[in-house]
Amino acid sequence: MNSLMMKKMKSVIVEEKKKKEEGLLDLVFSWSPKDLLNNNLYKNKVTKIPDTFSSTAEYLKSFKLPLIEETRADFCSGLESIAESPASEISTISIDKGHKPPQELHYKITIKPVTDLYNPGGHYDPQSGDVFALSSVRPRNVGDLVRPGQKIIFAFVVMASEADPSISITPSEELNRSELLSKTKEAKLFATFVMNLTTNKRIWTALHPSPKSLNLGLIENLLQHDTSGDDEDCSVCDSEELNKVRRSTVLGIIRSFKLDESQKNAVLSSIGMAKCAHRKNNVKLIWGPPGTGKTKTVASLLFVLLKLKCRTLTCAPTNIAVLQVAERLVKIVLESVRTYDTYGLGDIVLYGNGERMKIDEHEELVDVFLQYRLETLGECLCPLTGWKFNLDSMICFLRDPRQQYRIYLGRDKTCGDDTEGTVVDGDAGNLEPSEKKKKKKTKEIINQSSNGNQEKQEKESCMTYEEFVLKKFRSLSLKLVSCTKNLYTHLPTSAVPLHVVKQMIQLINLLKPPGNSKETYQFADLMFKKRELLSIMKELLAGFPLPNINGSLRNFCLENACLIFCTASGSIKMQSSVEMVIIDEAAQLKECESAIPLQLPGVRNALLIGDDRQLPAMVQSKVLGNVNFGRSLFQRLASLGKRKHLLNIQYRMHPTISSFPNSKFYDNSIVDAPNVKLRSYTRNFLKGNMYSSYTFINVSTGKEDFSKGRSPRNLAEAAVVNQIIGKLYSYHCNTKTAISVGVISPYKGQVGLMHEKFGKKYAGRNGNGFTVNVRSVDGFQGGEEDIIIISTVRCNGNGSVGFLSNHQRTNVALTRARYCLWIVGSGSTLANSGTVWQHLVSDAKMRGCFYDADEAAEFKHASKPALFKTSRTRSKLDFAESLSSQLAKISLDDVFVKPVS
């Protein structure tokens, strides 16, 4: 098949994807506000997703209605919280190209900040994929959107970029400005954020593949699971001499990674599947409980795949998870190629939304980030300013520096410093007429300005020949070194052979002054090196033709990369084929979303890495609670009996911390690594047994408070946590010991309270080696800190603990700490809950780790309601506000809570 036909096929596929995505958008826009707010709209239509399937059609269809209901629930949630959503004022609306009402509605808008109205959500900067409400009022609550006579239109953001201030949108109906606006001259239009539809649209597309699609082989193999011969290595591969040699090579590579036996076996088994020529459409599961080195194992595997030139796409549910494994892989690659600097990074590509990824905060990943690579290579490959141009310029200069000096003297009659304007910066004959004209015009303006200020300015003395040569050489060297380094960093190794890179590095070393001095070359040294410099530059010019890129630079980078990183939903942008897909954090990915990477062109095998005993994907709709919509492919296959390759040594938690989760959630199958058993791993940050490695601190006098919303808070527990953090901060200040603290609560109300009252105050002290992160359990999945403090919140007489009873949520909370885990809660409430927390309290008492806060002198005021005195006549809401204001009086610089008179 020729390249022209391939391009046509790709364009057809792209158009089909767009039409399928628009299908979901049309459905969303067909809902009335009443439909959107109706939580029972699909209640009797959604059915439970089965464990096995008879066909791919049944498989894909089973997710469609649940996805529609989840989209409605996301929309509903956005409407219900619209008062706190960001908003902006619309400056202009104009018709965009392709506008053909009533079907094809395309407009462009520009926005500006809301200045004269209360806007609690802050300024709204629309992003591609957003849905926003277009209205003549800034909505203060959901009632504003459904009020009779109020005109509300929803709009989808088709395209928004920093390069263009105008934003392309598709509204739910044709826009009539006069209908939207009221009759007053001061009438305004507002855009208020509701939700982002990008991921759901991509899933919708994956659930509607083309009937002619050839990429459903993996999915077909996953409809059911046959446990016979499950996960066995290929017997043919084992017997082939070539694979024995390959196994020996792989073992040599991974030996330096110091993997444990379970990690090493996981890598070898995965490599065997990836390179097997006798089987395809295979899936392996790697089970990585907390702290077992899952990221290290994945990065080691990817490094081997890179050496074996196996094109692999690695994805995960979130940007954070993608960045984590990419960072580890890049670190390994750079350590392995120290001799050749950053050569080899061109085989690795990370793509996605740089702003959401916060890529600027990950300096080590900038060189593999696609957008930066495109900008850098664009400059290096530019005929007029790029690498070849700078190489030609340097050769031209060194061949005859005296001639260049004569030109310099002749062109600048005033003997000013005009080295940059001479022909040594490039061959003027290569410039386009328009470029020549611009340079000439610029020169005339400069000369006119100079003549007009002759009385005010003294003429500069001419540079000597030696000064000119050294200054010009330094200027050209900086550009040539930068371009050369960028070329071997960003081009794939298939486009830059190693022998060329060796010459490039040799050239860079020659261009540097002797002895790596920060000073410039001495004239004699430069003249001595001139012949060697010219020789190597001529070799590079003749022996390294720049790659001939047909088509877009973006496609060139993606098609020639060996390892590609993106989110699971972002993988839909991949049009070139890959051999293997790796899904990290696979147990957190909805199965319907995994259908996106599993349908990539050419993919033969997949590796799912995760832990189905931690939190699954979040589901917004309560209707979908029991229909398996949040279930991952990893979890479904594991429940059918598919073998999970267990990583069985944990390197994170002190043994007293790992003991309970290991016995309760992992059947004691996890072993503590030697490093966590060392005496030095026991850290005594604070004095007293209450602050040992693992303790339960019982706050019996707390009260759960629902008055600030549906999510409960516990002021007494918050005060106790605050006091512990104050003690830790004092210890840090006295000893200069770096400490990272994580404060976890299952409830948003408590997270918000603690973040507001003490989390923010420590945020500015992070650079001093003391950090405090206050988050929900869901927000801490995948994270770890030196010390974790858990506030369980619930405190009542009937043992009710709500979703605190969830085993997966509990597992995540209990496995984030390295050295100390302190659980703050009501022992009696949890002991009567009939949940896993009942066993935890019992275990703590049995191990002598249970302490009463009331018996500790420093907590006597913090945990008693007397601290927060209130009148009997005041309402519950006033009482809660009183508690909140009193908590604010707790000084962060004091060790003790100040009693309130």
C-alpha cells in the first residue's frame, strides 16, 4: 500500500472519529435542564454489565447506556455546583467557517474577566472539550438555569489555544444575541464552566468502531477467559536458540537494576510475551500492592523494550501516573547513556496537555515532551536558521576569517560592533528576496538613527582582528552547539546513527575552550584547532544528511519513536501502529476507557499493571453503583481467575505499619524488604509511645457535624491533628530534619476544614523541608509521605461509618506512610461499626498501639467540646461556625491549643 493511500485512509479514519464523537454531543445537547437534573432518567434502562460476553458487539454495547448516564451525572454535578464554577464575560461572538444552520453550528467567541460581579469560581479560561453555560446572568445557583423566561444555551468548546485569542464553539442551538440579552444597554453575556466532555467523547468513539476495523483482536480475546494454560510462556520461543540468546541479553540488561525475584520474573515474562512471534492478542496482569516497586518494575521493563526496539505505548488513567513512570524511565535512560549525553531521548515521546500536566514543573521530562520537541526540531531543521545553516556559517568563517574581517570593516564605516550583520552569519545568497529587503530596511533605519544622534554618541573603536575572530567564533559556537545538541537529543536514533553522534559530541567538545574554562578561546588556541574543527564539520556536512520529512513533523516524531507515553484517553490520537500496550494503574481505569488503547493499530499484546484491592475508578452516577461501570478490565479478568503476577516485597512501610493491611487485604502474601527492617528505619519524630511508628489515637469526645453540607466534619479531631502538626513543626525547626506529612480523611468536609485551618498555613513553608499535604483518600492514591495522619471523622453511638467501611478506600489510607502512621478517630464508633475498622481497633489494642487522647496532657483541651463553648439557644449552623472560628484561634507556632475562656 503506497503512502498516498495510507494518508487517505488515515484522513477517513479521523473524519469517522469526529462524526462518532459528535454523536454523543448531539445526545447531550438534546437533554433539557429537567432531563439533566433527573437522576432517574436512565434508572430503568441501565442494566448490569456482565462478567463474560458472547461477542464484541455485545461487549461494546454493554457500556453505551452506562456511559450516557455517567455523562448526564457529570453534567448534573456541574450544574449543581455552578455557583462555585469559574466564569468569564463574552466580548464578541462571530460566525465561524463551516457554519450551516440548523445542523452545522460553528461560532467564534472572545472572552474577558468578570469585573463588576461576584465571581467565587474565579476567571474561566475555556479549554478544548469544555461544555459551558451561555447566559445573560452569572448563575448563582442551579435555579437560575431553569427559571421561567431565563434563556440558557450550552456550548461545546471545539478549539481553544494560547496562540489564538478566539475560541471555536458549537452551541446547543443557533445563537440569537437579541434573545440571549435583556433589553438594557448594560446587558452582558457570560460563559460559566459546567464540565469537560473530552474523555467521554473518546470512550464513545471507541465503543463505536468501524465495521471494517481490524483492531479488535485483543478485545475479542478478552470477552471470556479460559484458565487452561493461563499465562504460560510460549514453548516454541523457549526452544528457539535465538530467544535463548535474547533472554541472556535481557538478563544482562536488568541485572544492573537490582530487581528482586518477583520483579525480575515479571519483566522476563512480559518481554517473552512482547517478542513472541507465535502468539498474539495476549494479556498479562502484574499485581503491584503498595510499596512493591511497581513503577521501578515498569520502567525497567520499558528500558529493555527500548533496547529491543519494541514499539510500545504506555498509558494510565491520569497525567500524574503517566508522568511518574515516564520520569523513572528517562532517569534510567540518561544514566545508561552518560557517554553520549542525551542521545536516545528521541526514541521516547510524551504527549498531552502541557498545562494540565504542569510539564514546566518536570524539568527532566521537557526533552521528551512532544510539543517542546516540535518547536525545537522546527528551529533546528529550518533551512535559514537551523543546524545546517549554522554549520555552513562556521565553516565559511573558519575557512577565511580575514576575508570576513575585511567585510566587517567595510560594512561598518563607523567601526561599531556589527559582527552580527556580516555575511559570516550566513550566505546572503540563500536569503529570500523578502528577507534581504527586511535586513536592508533594518540597516537603513539603524544608520538613520545613528546619524541623527551623532552629537550625543561617541564613536566606538573598531575591533582588532583577533577581537573580531574570537567574538564572532563565540557567537557562532553558541548557536552551533545548541543546534547540534538538540538534534541528537530530539531526533530518533533511527535518524541519527551513533557514529554521527560521536562526531557531534567531538565537535561540541572542540568548540568549548580548552580545560572546560568558562572563558572564551585564546586566539592562538583557536588557530591551532581550526584545521581539526573544519575537518570534523565537513565530515558531518557530507556524512549526515538531515532526515527528509514527508508530512508533518508531529507524525514523524510519533511514527519513529519506540516508547510513547500518554493518558489512556489521549491514546486515541495515535494513528501509527504499535506492537504492545502497557496500562499502568490499570485497576483505576474503567474497562470502557481501556477499549481506547486496546484498539490501537497493530497492537498484538497488552500488559495491565495495578492493584484491584485499592480504589477503582470514580463513578459520579449513583444509578451506576451496582452495574459494574467503574470496574476495570484488570478486576474483571482477575475475578474470572486469570493469573496475576504478584510483586511480593514491599519497600515503603515500617513493618508495624504494613502488618495490618498485609494480613487483612493481601492474605499475608507480602514480605517486608530488608531496608524497612533496619533499626534506622524506625524514626522517633516526637517523644512518647503515642508517636511510635503505628498508633491509634482515640478522640472519644468529638462530634460529627453535617451542618456545613452533606460531608461530615469533626472539629475535635481537626484540633488534635493540628496540634500534632504543630509539634512536628517545632521538632523540624529545632533539628532541621526534613519531614513530609500527609493528612488524610475520607470526607471532603473534613479535608476542606483542615486545609482551610492549617493546611494553607504550611504551604509556604514547603521549601524549608517541612511539607503538609491535606487530601482525601482518593487524592492520595499512588502517593506516600514520611508521616501519615488519618482523621476518620465519624463519631456516633450506633457505629455508623458510611463509606469509610469500603475496604479499598481503607487499604489506600493505611498504606501511604513510610515511617509513621497515626490514626485519629473515635475508637468506640469504629469498634461498633462491624467493618474492617472494627478489626483495626481490635488489632491496635491487641498490639498495645491504642492510646486515649484525653489521657494525654497536650490534648485535654483540644479534644473536649468545652474548647468550643456556645449558647444553647444558637442554631446548629451557628454552633458549627463557632467551632470553626474557635479552631482558627489555634496557633500554628504553638505546641498547645489555646483554651477559650
